[in-house]
Amino acid sequence: MIPHFSVVIPTYRQPAQLLKCLDALGKQRIPRDQYEIIVVDDGNSPDVAAAVALFTKQIAQTGGPLEVRYLGQPEWRGPAAARNRGWRAARGRIVAFTDDDCLPQPTWLAAALTSFQRGAQVMTGQLRLTLADNATLYNPATPYLEMSEFISANCFCRKSALERVGGFEEAFDLAWREDNDLQFKFIQAGIPISKCPEAVVIHPMQEDPWYTSLSNERKNRYDALLYKRHPDLFRQRIAADRSLVIEYYSTVFGATIGLAGALSGSAITSAVGFGIWGILTANLFINQLPDKVTGTSVKQTMLTALATPFVAVYWRLYGAVKYKVLYW
């Protein structure tokens, strides 16, 4: 029997979280012969393979058969490539994507099936973010997840639609903008994208280290790639805080002018440049300061405010040069 769904999960060295995701998928309220699970291990990790084997053994003891396949990637290539390998190996007519740190709710597949029986081609479900009880720090991924129109942690595509557009663009080798690129390819191909809020996936948000926002800036180089591939849709659908970008560039410009003035012996130029840098850095510090202020949070926020403009500008320019595109 050909299953309705092939659930594809890219994973990278998170066996404990993956097991929770698999456990949630094992509780779906449709017959087990109507879906299969494909785990694509981008880390080719023995621990992940063991976790999948453990789940397969456990599920066999709880009722009807459920096909679970483990595919180890020969080398790390990123989530887009992992998803492509998964859907190309799929037997189901509909490919359901989620992530290894997500928990599809029991009616996830059942709700989606109803929509596809009514003619859906591509569909997004509802992603609900939850915080752990001890999560007090801001998670920088939250705004992106909340505002995104199409997100690979909870989406469904007919396999024929994926074949038509070629799946995910593997040049996006980090988890950033690869889902927007696929969305834009569907739009350009005239494939409608519908919504099914009843298809719910829970995404538990973990408390990230304070420096996560700095390390995440490297993902912004993919904005240049997305703009190069889809300039019109990028302008229409990607939210851009241009005032913040201007502030970053102005901060770096001020510091550069101040340093140039100091090196050339021009006290006025140095004072003006460092004055601009100081004012903008102070403004960034104030805006980033958390509601609950402690000595540690003040130090961390100051370090972030000092470093962010330079890191952000570097990665934006890196993307513009690498992909040979000027974007705003």
C-alpha cells in the first residue's frame, strides 16, 4: 500500500530531541499504514542511528506496523540537502516536513489529510512556540518563527509539486531562508499555498546563550542569496528593519572615521567619528537591555551592543560579495 504521507525529518546530533519528535509521530491519529517516517541524519551519527532503531523497536511493540527509515548523509550538507534526500526517497504522495526539535500534535497528519483531499497542493500548518519554565532570556529565533508565512518545521507538499520546482535550494546550507526560497519557487510556478491551522506542531524554545544573536548574524549572508534568486518577492515578502540596518552601517562608519581621524592626527575628525559611534552604540545598548537588569546582563548586553554592528555589517557585505549582488 502506498502511504498518504512521508514524514521527513532532517536531524543533526540531537538523538534525545529526535526521540521525542518520533514519539509524537508515533501517536498520530491515522492508521500507521497511511504514513512513513524518514529520518535523514546530516551528522551520520551512531547515536542518532541507535535512537531511530530504539524507536522502531518500541513502536513495533505498541500496535500496527509503522515504517521508519534511517538515511545517513555521507557528509554534512545542511538541512536543505537533507530534506531533499528525504523527499526524493519518499513513497508517499504527500511529503510532510518537520524538525527534530518539534512535536507534531496527534491530529497533525489527520488535519492535513482532510485539506489535501479537498485539493491542496502545498500547505502550511500552525507552529506554536512554547518556553521552558526557566527560559528567561530572549530567543533570537522567535520573531522569525512567529512572522514567517511558510516554514519547513510544519509544511506539507505533494511530491509532484516538489518535483516540479526541484525541492530545496541546497546552496542554503544553514537553517535560514531555505524555506522562503522554496515558498517563492512555488509562487513563481503558480502552485497555490494554503493554510491549515488545525495541523499543529509544538516548537519548544530553549534558553539560548547570550551570544547567540551574534553567532546568528552569519545567517544573514543568505539574505543576499535569496534576494539574488527572487528580488521582487524578497522586496514584497521579507520584512526588513531598514532603520536598524542604517544604524549598524552608521555605527561602523562612525568608528572607522574616528579611527582614521586618530591615525591622521585630526582631533576634530576623530571626535566626530567616535561621537557618532558612541551615541549609536549607547542607543543599541539601551534598546537591547532586558527588563530584568542584573550585573551580568548589563555586561552581556554591552558586549553585544559593541560587537553586533560590526558582525552584522561584515556578514551582509560577505553575502553581497559572495553572491555578487547589491541588495537593501
